[in-house]
Amino acid sequence: MTAVTEKTAVVAADKGMTKREWIAGLVQRRGSLVVLALIVIVSTVAFDSFATVDNARNIAMQSSFLAIVALGMTFVIISGGIDLSVGSVYALGGVLAALGIQWGSLTGILLPLVVCGGIGMLNGALVAYGRLAPFIVTLATLLGARGLLLAITDEGSNTRVMPRDALLTQLGQGTLLGVGYPVWIAVVLFAVGAVMLQRTRFGHSVLAIGGSVEAARLMGLPVARRTMWLYTGSGLLAGLAGALAAAYSASGVTIVGVGFELDAIAAVVIGGTLLTGGAGTVGGTLAGVLLLMVIQNVINQIGTLSSHYQSVVSGAFLAAVVAIQAYLSRAHLGRERGT
């Protein structure tokens, strides 16, 4: 079984899929974008304050941190893995940025990148070379990273404040053309990620590994090395997002990031990436992130609903997408047995 890119999936749909299967596949790949457009249109009509420049900037800024984390998660899930540690690593990145900035902004950004990247590399080494289950490995580092940040902050009682005039703080709070720097950073990273996934050997090898690890090894791909770098990248991006979030709030808060890994996974899967690996797009993940953030914004616009309803709606979307993926997998297996 080879990895299926979006282009080849469409060709396969035209050749072998029934009309119902083709529609289900289209919903999986583009459903989040369609739902996002519908919600935006309805919300624009229903709420006067929704379609404003300030609200759009707010949604973009709040989306940027989750988007950066979800980008790394996209590559990991496409390869057939999972990274549960990103929520704690994200929080640790913020704490380390606030700790390191006392020696300058360069230290404030390098310290979380080095430590969080190291945690990601540890995940990748244990998964790739130790042949351990990604779920167990990253669950262990989730607990370890959370414990480390609590130790650094005296169990959360010591919250470090970042100087407002520091370069790193300005990176989190400053704007370019009226849009926050973290948003621009996320846009650049997603552009690079899209090119890497669709236009480079590295991206094609990631898709191949997710499609079938054994087939990828028979093709001569460096499966273990690629896997280790994927988890390293996930840790780096989580640490970067945490540092930017800390710079945005000008403090390293320990309570952030709880459940953040689940939001990242939900955004990736809602965006059309197969949870079993082998297929997915960076653009779909971005649509999934925006969909989650727009839903949260709409709930805030309503005012009478608790923010917890966002989790209910997000869970419903996730269940629907996974059900469609399961249907497509069964249909594909049925066709293989029939040939």
C-alpha cells in the first residue's frame, strides 16, 4: 500500500470509487473548509461585531499559536505517529522563554527551542530506534515536561514576567501591516510546510512511511531517521509556539497548554489528515485550526453559552470526520478484496 497524496486520491476516485465514496472522500478533504466558510457567512449576517477587522485580527492571533503546534502534529500523524507531549512542551517553552529572557532575547528564544527540540528528539529516538509505541513515549514526556516546568516555577507559584521593551516581547506583541508577528510567522511556517510535504523528497517519504512502514523500508527510505526528525520538529514548533505565546502575554504561565495536544490533534484530523497516517495536507490543518477558533469566537459572540460548548461542537466535528475516514477505509479494503 503506497501513500496517497491529494492529487492521486482524486484520480483514484475518478477511476474506482463509487459516487457515494467519492463524495465522502471530498467531505473528508474539503469538509472543514466548507463548514468554515458557512459558519463565517452565517456569523457575518447574525453578529454585527463578527466581520470586523479587529475581530479578524483577534481570531488570527489566537489561531497562530495552535496552528504552529498543529503544523508539527500534521507531519507526525501523516507518518502514522502521534505526539501527546506538545501541550506540556508548549507550556514549558513559554516558561523557558520567560526564564531565559533575563539573559537577553536571544537566550529567551534559543533556550525553549533547544530544550523542547531535545524533548522531541528523545521522543523520536525512542519511537524510531527503540521501537516503542508513540502513544506511550509521548505520554511519558507529557508528564515529564509538565513536571519540569512545575519544578522550574516552584509548582506554579513563581510566574516570571517578561520585560515589555525586550525584543522577544516585541516579537510576540508587535504588528506588521496591522497583523501580529506570530500570525506572519505561522503563515511562513505553513507555506514552508506545504512545500516540504508536497514538493520535496522528505515530504514524499513521510507520506510513504505513513502509508506503510515496511514498504517504505523496502524502498530504501531512512524510516528511523525521518521519524526521529519528525518528532524533533514537533517539539521545536511546540516550543516556538510557547515562546511566542509567553511573549504575547509577557509572562511564562504554567497553567497553559493543558489539553492543547488534543486541540492540535482535533485540528489536524478535522482538516482531513488520516489518523492512521499516509494522507493529509498542511492546508487542511490550517482550515481545521481556523474552524475551531471561529467556533470559539462565535460562542463568545453569543454570550449566553459557556465556552465549554466549543469542546462539544469540536468533538462532534471530530467524530464525524473519523466516521467518514473509517467508511473510506472499509470501502477501500472491500475494493482490494474484490480485485
